[in-house]
Amino acid sequence: MSKTLYDLAPRQKGVIKKVKACPHIKERLHSFGLIRGVEVSPEGKAPLGSPRIYNCLNSKISIRNNIAKQIQIYED
Amino acid sequence: MKTKFLAGLIGNPNTGKTSLLNSLAGMYLHVGNWPGKTVEKKETQVKVDGHEIRVVDLPGTYSIAPYSEEEKVARDFIDQEKPDVIIQTVDVNTLERNLLMTLELLAMNIKVVLAFNFNKEARKRGVKVKKKELEEFLQVPIVEIEANTGQGQKELLDQVVATSEREYHRPSFLPELMKNEQEISHVQAIDFLRKNISNNFFQRTTHGFSKKLDTVALSRIWGFPFLLLVVYLMFKFTFVLSSPLIAVAEQAFSTLASWVALLPFPPFLISMLKDGLIGGIGSVVVFVPLIFFLFIAIAFLEDSGYLSRAVVLTDRIFQRFGVTGRSLIPMILGFGCNVPAVMAGRTIRQKKERKIAIFVNPFISCSARLPVYLMVAHIFFPARATLVVFSLYVTGVLIAFLISFVYSKLSGAGEESGMIIELPPYRRPNFKNVLRSGWNNTYLFLKKAGTLILLASLAVWLLASLPIGVEYGGASSWLGIIGKQISFIFDPLGFGHWAFAVALLFGVAAKETIISTLGALFGVGESGLALALPAKIAPAGALAFLFFVLLYIPCLATMATVKKETGSWKFVLGQALTTFAVAWVVAYAVNQAAGVIIG
């Protein structure tokens, strides 16, 4: 199993390896800058555990946990 | 030579697109809907050196790939109306992501002018943008603006004219980024931007201030209390400012009505003018201050950046019921008034979720229903009044969630959005924008729902006044006759007396009239109800009546707004039938259960 965005610990960084979501969501993730080769880092999570917030291309993007698990990463 | 140009205004959300449009438009902003769509359309005309530019606002999106209804609108506009140029607002703080859309546009052979915004903020944060170099490299004209102050506006318009007059120039780097004839490959595009832009764009700090605020807004301990505080302040602001205005309006209308009563006309005509027309207009006007101030509050929260935090904060709860945190705003507004709440459904971009939010909103107990609860609860359950009112509110919310869940399951998977949203940095809202949003929404309400509400109120008046000479809404009026005919429906619920049926019919016009109607029909006035009501129904029936009032058919103003927002009478009818059925079932259960417990 490859590591996903969901597995990233605070202050860790990762580079997106593959977005394994369905085409519709993949396209949306892409438009937010969550694209293969882009660096991301966790910025925290909502009090109830989901969604999580990631810094990507200098903006904060919030993604539900189930989607975060579909984004594979290389660890830095 | 051409003197008239068409420009589309596009941009990612939170890039100052609306501010730019407002400052370009001055007083002349045309607001409406895209034909056949429920997406808002705004446009304006601008004159610059003898040229006339029609600027059409396109929905704020992150991409022009036609996935959502809003993106389709942008795409269709470009394909069909063939604008001379597209102005794209760009937040220089997130330059790379913004430029992704620029590349998408260029790939469609569109002339683009980039309006770089938030330059001051960026400089403060240590972001440096080399405009000249970027312009050369991207082969696209760039103008630096400050959308909030109107700075750079003239320069931008000059550039729009100049670019419109030029031929489209395909940047030399573009071919190697293409996936097919019309689309770029995102992977290659972002790689290209990151490799080449960084020389002209230095970034140092992140948003320190925003980070600090988020430790409160999204805190495990303080997040929810803070949200409650914000909601409380929002309603406080709205009610403090709108109640005196509503009082003045009501006073003015009753004065006007008393003048009309002095006219030498037959009583029927007087009643038509007084109760029908003036009363009907009055019932539209009372919503105006409420809508105006509520939307000012929402615009303030949205522009400040807090709204998206509230969405993230509550998403987990909503997720269980098949929707997202975006449904929070309409739900909260529903406690004030369902009309602006339904209108606020526009903040939800997903069509299916928006429909659900509109559908279940009437279950949220609006402030017009409170006087009914208080009155009846105090008469029948003086010691437990608070508990009764509280359980009504909670039941409304629970039913709204339950029906959301059922609706979302029944309507299939739909477009699962994944709730991917951006949390923009906190910013000071622009005063003019906020005011304008209040005004735009009030205007839309008056224009779209106003006439419908007026017509419906007239119809109710007519039913209550015919045949001529009958006591208004009395037993022998048409409304009274209908009430008697349908009162058997309410018999199993414990309030089978025909007066309740008539009061409920009036309640469809406006819920707050239920009490005054009952008072009039029992011939005792509102103050006499304390003695009159217990003679007609048992406590269990009274409790069932309250639950029925909570849940049954939305008021006319809400239904008119739902019609305008969804464009579908079928939807309105489905909503009316569902709410009625739910109300009946719940009231029946309450009557049975309460009958056993309190006798």
C-alpha cells in the first residue's frame, strides 16, 4: 500500500504521486492544484476529524478524509 | 473600426472578481439569471475613450472544464457569445494555481487580460512579483489592480480595448502542454508553471494572521462556541436593525389602510383595497429589511473568509445525512426566516445538494412560528412552556436532517463533490461589496417573488371575503366552508374543530396570523384564547397542533421564493405535499403519545 495524503503527519511534507479518485473528483482536485508532482503539507483538521486541511500551492484546501485517502504521495 | 466590445470576467473564488465588477459598474449593475439556469448573472456597460465595453460576470470557478452548472455557464458563454476578451482576476498570492485557468483559457484560443489583485497584501507578506518578466514569459498582458479601491481600473480597461483590437496570439510554449486540441494537461501545465514562474515570483511567509485565527475558528474546544457566537451576532445585527424598520412599515401601512377606510366606496371594495391590496403589499414589504440585513451579514462572513471555516467545521455532521457543510448557511438562516434561507441556497454549488437544502428548509422553525408556540404553550402547559418550544425547534432540525438523508438516498449518488473547498486567508470585507450584496438580494426578492406573494395574498383575501357581505374568514365565507370540509383530516390529530382548519389555511399565507385568526373565529380576540382554546381541544390536541404548525406547508412567501429559485412548480408542489404528510404523521404520533401520557 502506498502512502496517502491522509497518512501525512503534521509538519511532514509529501509530493503527490497519483490521484486515484473517479474522473469527476480527480478533475476537481486538479483544478485546486492537487496534481501529480505538487508538494502538499497538512495544516490541521476540523474538530470532528474530517475534513482535513492541506497547504497546496500556497493556499489552504479542505478535503474530506475519504478523498484524502485516494491521493497517493511520495514522502519527502 | 469596432467601438463595442464584449468582455467576460472570470476568476477563481476569492480573487476580488466581485469587487472589480462592482467598482467597474458603479451604480449600473444589471442583476438577473442566466437564461434557463438558476445561476446568477451580472453585467454592466463601461465607457472608455469612446469605446463601449459590455462586461459580463462569469461564475467564480477554479476551472472551465464543464463539470458543474457554473462551469458550464462560463463555457457556454465563451463558446456561444464569443467574447472579444476575457478578463481574469488573479490573486498573486496563489499565482501558480490561478494561472492554471489562464492556460485553460489560452488553450481555447481566447484572448486573455490578467488583472493581478491583492498586490499590496502580497508585498506585505514578502511575495515579490516581477510583472514585466511574467508578461513576457506568459505572452499575455498583465495589469496590476487593487479591486477594493478601484486602483488600476483605467489601465485595465485600456488594456481590454487594446487586446480586443489585436488578433489572438497563441503563446509559443502552449503546444507542448496540450492534452488534445482544446485542453491542456494539468500535470504538464503545473510542472511548467512551477519550473518557470518561480524565477519571477518569490514567496516567503505564509498567512501568519490567518493561521492564528484558525487556531480559534477550527479549534477542538472553541470552534463550535465561536460559531454559535457568530450566528448569535448575525441574528442580533439583523433583528436590531430591521425591527424598527418593520415597525415603521407596518405603521405606515395601517395608517394608509385607515385612510382608505374613509373613502366613499362600498364596503367590499374598501376591504379589497385595505385587506387585500395594502395587506398584500405589506406582507411583501416586511421581508425587505430582514433580507437586506441578513444578506449583508452573510456577505460580511463570506468576504471575511469565515464562512468556509463554518462549512469545514460542521461538514462531518452533515456528511452523515448525505449532504455537506455547505447546507449549514440555509439551515441557520431558516431560524430567522425561510425566505432568505432558501435564497441563500445559491451559496451551494452542487445542484442536488442545493435542492435538498431548499426542500428541507421549511422544517426549520422560522421566527414567525414562535408567537404561535408561545401562546399555545403558555395556555396549555404553563409550567413546561420552555420545554415544549425547545422540543419543537429540535424536532424541526431532526426532521430536516432525516428528510435530507432520505432525499439524498432516493435521488441517487448524483455528483459526489467530495467537499473540496478552499479556505481563503481572512480579509477585511469591502464595505461597498457587502452593502451591494444586501441590495442585490433584496432587489431579486422583490422582482422575482414579490408579485407572486402579492397575488397569492389577494387570492387568500378573496376566498375569505366571498360571497360578498360575509364576515371576513367567517364560517360562511368560502375559506370557512373549505375549512369545514377539510377539518375531518385533523380529527385524528386532536384538533378537528373547523376553526383550526381555517386558521391553518390562513397560516399558509403567513404563519403569524394563526393566533389572530383563531381569536377572531372563536369571537374572543387573542386575549380571550386562554379560556376559549381549552374548551375546544385537549392538551394532547394542542400539542399535536403545535407540531403540525411547525412542520406543515411552507408559507406563501417561501413557496414563491422556492418557485423562483428552483424554477419548478413540481418542486413546490412536492414540497407542499411532503411537508403536509410529514406534519400529519408527526402530529398524529404526538396526539397519540401525549394522550397516553397527559390524558
